[in-house]
Amino acid sequence: MAVRMELARILICELRDLQVIELQEVGGERRFPILIGLAEAEAIRRRFQGDTLKRPLTHELLAAVIDAFGGELESVTIHDLAEHTFYAKLTIRRADGEIMDVDSRPSDAIALGAATNVPIFVEEHVLAEAQPEL
């Protein structure tokens, strides 16, 4: 079962290649940290701060392409964790109404989800595996 999450915070350190975003369970206490690249972290940060650029970045471009083909991004889901790597998918409703899933890196999926304000989910088993040991 997938758990609805929301962006809780973005930690950007420009001196490092990897940044951290943290998702929090909607209506719950569980948090889900994930390492992402600086470009994706900056794209997500810009979106939530309302900053706009004159030209679209990759995530805005992909959103525009989906829209141009009559599709609609319905959700982003981080669905698996294998060998320390997270796997995500974009759920897109095509113009003909058919639902399709497209493989994605979680960082790209979250940046695209932030650009289009769609729900972000994490599968329960992934959330459980990613929780720190207490």
C-alpha cells in the first residue's frame, strides 16, 4: 500500500554533489529522506519558493510535453528499494484515458511532481526499510 507524503524540507549544501530532501507522511510522523542532485534540489526549491525562470527547466519541459500530448501526470510513487537504490514511477493518464506508469529516478519524479503539484506516494515497504533504526 502506498503512503501519501509531502515535502517537509530541502537541505542544500552547494559544496556537495548530493543534497537531501525529506518527505513526511501526510497526517503522520514518519519521514523519508532521499539523496538527490543539486540541480534537482534547486528545481524543487525554486518551485516551492515561487521562483520562475524565463525558460523552462527539464522538469517543466517534461510537464509541458505530457500536457501537449493530452496527458496528465496523476501521481509520483517511490515503489522500490534495491541495493541502496530507490525506484520511482510516474503515473500518467493518457489522452485516451488509459493509465500508464513510466520509470523514473525518484529525484526527477519528485521535481516533476513539485512542478505540477501532484501527490507523492511511497510504498509502505520502502518507507519501512528507509526508517532509521532506533
